Amino acid sequence: MPNGHIHSQTIVSSNGHKFLVLNHTDLLEGRSCDELVKRAKVIEPLSEKTKEVIAYDLTLNVEPSMNRQHIAAVIARCGQPVNAEYIVEFTNPGGYVDRHFACEDRGLLSTYVWLSIGAAAMTPAIATAVRALHRRQAHNDVSAIFFTGAAFFITRVWLFALHLLVYSRNGMGLGMLLFLAQFLDFLCNTMATIVLLALVHGVYVTRPAVPPGSEERRVLLQVTGGFAATYLISTLACGFRVDGLLSPFGVVRGLASWPYLLARTCTGVFCFNKSMKHATETEAVTKKNYLLRFGAIALAWLVLMPLTMCFSGTDSWHSDALVVDLSNFALFSILLYDFWPSRFGALFGCVRPTERTHQYSEFGLDS
């Protein structure tokens, strides 16, 4: 079985430095420098008795017996401050699919290649629906937001897959590409949430709009604003971190994302409660079923991400990211089914009188 490698390039200008390879748990336990040196699996001296600056280039093998062990590389100088510059590169055995990825990220590239193929397969269906609705002049605010969000989602999947391809070559990827993917995730998630909020409030389904100036509209704007603001803060915090998760989502495991995860959970519960309330006030059975279904979909989709972040660990992030993105695919696919031109009129049966030349224009009929 092939070995992994630790490649270290170090420049030191004073003696007493050592390059150590040890268990990561020893660092977490806060052991002293001398104890770390005693417990190290590998010790490489990095200095000689000379006043000249010395450069070291070390390549260490990591044997298969170290599989699934969490190791760390440390430059130590016990009793004195460290005075060294270094580049340390860890590589896995195998090809470019695995070479530069951390243990919890192995398989992420192949996963997003398949998701990119799925996104490519979804693109013609979305384009067909958009053209048909545009030709019939049937678009409304909700459908426009949905199709824009779906386009952002597909683009985000492709950009993150491209980032992973570059990452597999150099171990760093393209930071700007990753941030752009995370920002598009913010946009598409916010737009999808706005669509769900509109649907559970019966906008264009049972009524043309939420009454302007009403308490219901004020609460709706507060929920939407809270969701968007907290996710934007989380996305920006994620974009400025260099040690975060290798993820297309604008979330981090830290305080910056907790307000967003809480807001997302509350939004899911709010959507479900609103769908129940409006369903009880609606007499038409078909409309009632629409409201209840959208409420259940909103609750499941919005709560999944917080549950994943709360109950999963770093080691399972690859599978967790796949579950979250599959839920995104499922949401956009379900909404695309309901927004399909042949079903669009059945769903959106209540429109503003000023938006249509006559009541059958959405079916492409002339007045």
C-alpha cells in the first residue's frame, strides 16, 4: 500500500529548533514543550551551530499503519521563542482525487462532479419552463424569484466543483471562486426561502398579496430580513476564514453562524405554522393541500441544515454536505414540478387584476 508524505520547507536563523510529528491529541491536552518532544513520533533537528541562515527541505513518509490517525506537524524550540519560516504540505497516497484533500474531505471532488452533472441535467428543464411562461406572459414575482434562485444554485454547484478541481491540483484551490460560490449559496437560499414564505402565505395561490400595512406583512418582512441578514453575516465570516470547512455553504462551526442557524430554524417553524393557519381558512381542497405541502417542505428543508451542523462532526462533513445539497436539489426539483407551465395555472389561480390583460392570458390565449 503506498505511503502518504509530509513535505516541509523550513528556514531557521538560530539553533535549538526541532521539527516534530506527533498525535494531535497531545497538542489539545496542552502538554509542555519537553513532553511534546518526548512523545513525538518523528524528531528532526532544524539547526546547526552556525550563525548563517539555514534552509531545510524534508520529505517524510507516512506509513499505512497511520491510517485514520490525527497527526500534527510542529516546529518547537523549548524555552525560547520560535524564529522560523516554513511551508508544510501533507499529501495522501493516490491520485489527484485524494492527494491534497484532508481525511474528512476525501471523495468530495467526485461527489460534486456528479452533482454538477445533475445540475447540468436540470438546466434544460428550467430553461424550457422559463421560456414557456415568458411566452405566455404568465410570470409573477414568486416565479421570477424562484427561477433566478435556481439559476444561482446551479451556478454555485459548478463554481464549487471547479474550485475542487483546482484544489486537487495545488492543495489551495481558488479562494475568490470559493467565496463567490458561498455568496451565490446565500442568494439562492434566501430566494428559495422568500418563495416558500410567499407560498405558505398563499400569495397568488389563495390571494393576490399579503395586505400592505398589515401586522401579517410586518412580521413577514421581519422574518425575511432576519434570515437574510444573519446568513449574510455568516457568509462574510466564512469567506474571510482560511481554516474553515471545505464547503460551498456560507456557514462556519462557530459563533458567527449560530444566529443564522437559529433564524433558519425559526423560519422553518414559522412557515409550517403559517401554512397550517391559512389551510384552515381556505375552503378549496386543492389549495389547502398546496399550503400544507409547502409548509411541510419548508420545515424539512430549513431545519435540515441546523440539525446537520449541530449533530455532525468534522469527520463526517463530506457525507453531511452531500445530504444538505441533495436536499437543495430536492427542493428546487419539487418547486420546478409545481411551477411547470402545465401546472402553473392550477397553483397560481389568484393574481392581481392589473397584471393580466384578461384572466386566461397565462394559458397563451389571445383576448
